[in-house]
Amino acid sequence: MPMEERTVFHKIRDGELPAEIVQSDEDVMVFKDIHPKAPTHLLFIPKHFVASIADVTPETAHLPGLLILKAQQFAKEQGISGYKLTFHVGEGGGQEVPYLHLHFMSEEQIA
């Protein structure tokens, strides 16, 4: 991907921009949304780039499920019993950054 096409999430993932990273492993990075819409508002991104749900292929079809499983695991670890998971698809669907990401929102606050 040419340099000019790199998104803010690429730069966060690659350590080029600061973010409040909550978790990170070889597959997924989790960080706080800079414009939270709930007491806990996190973004789960895969380390492997896909622009959007609309761009998922048979080879990358596991990524949305991986993000959901990581969010589920995170909620259990944090003792969060209620939360909302959202994928935005395309500009018309509210997707502001063209990089697949899952919004995790809860009224319960994490430490």
C-alpha cells in the first residue's frame, strides 16, 4: 500500500501515532476511541489490513469473527456484562476510517 493511502489506524498499529492501547497481540490491537460515545468506547482492529466489511474476501472472512471473539473475551476479563458491538460499513454507513474496526461500547467503565 502506498504511503499516502495509510490510515490513522495503520499508523497507530505500527506505533507511528500515539493511542491509548488497551490490549495488543499478534492478531488484534485494542485502543480507546478518541471521541468516545460511551464510558467505555474501544476500537478493535485486526493487524492484517482490510478496508471494510465490504472488502472481506474468503481469505479474510475470519477477521470480523476474530474481532468479535476478542471483544467477548475482553468483556469477560473486565467483568463487563452489557455492551454493544458495531461495524460501520462505508462512508454512508458512518465508517470514518477505511480500516476494518469493531466499536465496543459499554456504560460500564474499565479501569
